[in-house]
Amino acid sequence: MTVLRRGAGRDGRPTLEQVAHRAGVGRGTVSRVINGSPRVSDRTRAAVEQAIADLGYVPHRAARALAANRADAIALVVPEPEARLFAEPYFSAIIRGVSAELADTDIQLLLTLSRTPKERQRFAQYAASHRVDGVLLVSVHGEDPLPDQLSEHGIPAVMNGRRSADESFPHVDCDNLGGAQVAVEHLLGRGRTLVATITGPRDMYAARCRLDGYQEALRAAGRDGDGDLVVHGDFTEESGYAAMRELLRRRPALDAVFCASDLMAAGARRALREAGRSVPDDVALVGFDDSAIARHMEPALTSVRQPMEGMGRAMTRALLAQLNGGTADRVQQVLPTELIRRASS
């Protein structure tokens, strides 16, 4: 026969009742201390905290969350296929930044892939049922309705990137246009005369901004745009490889390429090698991201550094501020980029 101590749980761990008895207060007072309520005197708070320390009491997290009407969880939603999530350094860097910002909190991070309209609708319903306290959105495409669905349900959320120039949804982005412009100016400054670009998907604002930066740099240098020097990819290595082959077919004399991601630059490098073109002697190459791929390519890749971990941290801070009673209405942060020069250009 098992004998329970007064107020002890069946697993033998100290309970809220035991803490209250030891501190000489009511159960509700202990709850208020644990939940940080200001409606407790310093003397009473000290007595409860001492009782907690003496007994080794650990608050039941699920009960605390229920009492506070909180799930103690946020979701990181990525509307991309699994293969892309694990292949692209961009996503792992964002996740590192988010995780680092949550390290000193009690909040759990839930990673969710939302690839189809059905999956988006299902997640919106899941979030609306208070399974999570807030949402971080990454890699959102132009027509994605999920941000608006979350807004309709009153769910706090912050987006990485933007869907358009007049984006009103809370977001943290980087200077895609300025970064691309500096990259192309660098290539022109190195004496390159026929500069092509492999850009990202047409339905992503970041990709359109990087294309705009490319075109702006050419205009500023008095160069006319040439549609044959622009090929769209999807930020993957294979799309960079296919795009580079197409560029070489269209303009065999090209002598520089700005790629809108490091992964596409890696694919382009493979296509150039197969075509017998040397980098940088025959064709100078610049990427975007400044991921580990850039440093490990041969030759090492010149790349536009965007603060990927920094964006993950910034969007998490903005969401936490909103969850703690602030507002995200004015969170429209654009972080600077920097060109990192290496041997490929």
C-alpha cells in the first residue's frame, strides 16, 4: 500500500499544496507568485520562493499555460518542400536565430511545413484553436493567403521577408535590392562587360528586388538591359545549373554572372566547369547569402551577406514583444547587407 504525504502527488513529487502549507499561505497565493503576479507582498513572495526551494517544487508547465491561457509554444511555418528546407543553408540559419532567441524562455518551437492550400488552411485552423501563441512565417510567396488568415483569427505573427513593396504585415527583411546592386557594381568595376543574372522565382518579392538591383546597377553604368541575360531559377542548385546552361546557349560570350543565391551559384559553377569555362578568368561569379557554401566553393565565392541568423532573432524578438503585450503593427524592419569579396570575382 502506497502512503502519500499530505498534498503529495502520486509520483511523490512536491505539489502546490505542500508549498502553500510550508509557506503558511493559500494555494492561490502560491499560484500568483509562480505566475509573477504583482498582487503579492515582498515578504509573502520570499516565503513562497523559499518553500519552493526547500521542497524542490517544479511548477506543472501545462497547468501554468492553461491558467494563463497560453500554449507556451510558437510555430515556425515554412511553405516549402522538405527537400528544400534541409538543403538550403538559409533555413537552417533562420532556425538557429529563432532558437537562440528562445533559449532563455519557456517557449517551445514547432516547425511546420505548409506546402499546399489544404495544409495552409489546416494550420490556420490549428493556430486559431490556441495550440500556439504566435507564428513566424519564412519564405512566403506573393499569393500566400496564410498571413491574412492569421490576421483574421487575431493570431500574433511576424513574417521573414515581404510579399510586395507595400507589405503591411509585420515583417523583418534584408536589403535585397541594395545588396544585388552592389554585387553587380562590383562585377562592372572589375571590368566585366557582359553581366548576366540567375534570379529567383517570379512570385517572391526578394527575387524581384534582387533582379531590380541588377537592372539598376546596369542602368547607372549606362548599360541597356538585355532580356537574354536574365534567367529565372528557384533558389536551388539544380535550377542554377539549368539556368547557367541556358545563359551559355544564349550568350556564349558572357563574362560575369550574379546569382540570387549561393546554391544557384554552386549549380552555375558546375555548369561552367562542364562547359570548360574558368572562374574567374573566363566568367566572374557572385552569389547571395554568404552561406557556408560560399566559403567552401572552389574558388571561394564572392557573395552578398544577408544577416540570416540576425533576421531569425529580430523576428522572434518582435513576436515575443507582441505576446508580452506590445504591438507588431509597426514592425517593418529591413536589415543591411554586405558584399564579401572572394576569389570567384
